[in-house]
Amino acid sequence: MSSPSWTQILKSVLASAFGVQSAKNRQQDFENSASVLPYLVVGVFFVALFVFGLVFLVNWLVK
């Protein structure tokens, strides 16, 4: 069992965040990864960037 690369984790998190993750890729994520921690770290980072990006966009549009 080889652990997934950071680019594979990033692609998986982005696909699942936008709801386009295929069942095959999701199954591979669960089979190939020994830990959920890398997915959580990338997921939390992505959500934080997304929220801050939306806040910045709204503030920019309101001014």
C-alpha cells in the first residue's frame, strides 16, 4: 500500500468539495491511505481559503 501524493490528496479534496468525486476515486482514497490526517489538513486549509476568499470578494464588491 503506497500513500497518495500531496497532488492526489489535493485533487481528491477539491473534487469532493465541489461534489464531483467519482465513486472509484473515493474508494481508492480509502484503500490507499493509512491515515485520514492529510485529507483533513488539506480540507481544512481549502475551506479556510474559500471562506476568506468569499469574505474578501464581498468586501471588495460592497466598497
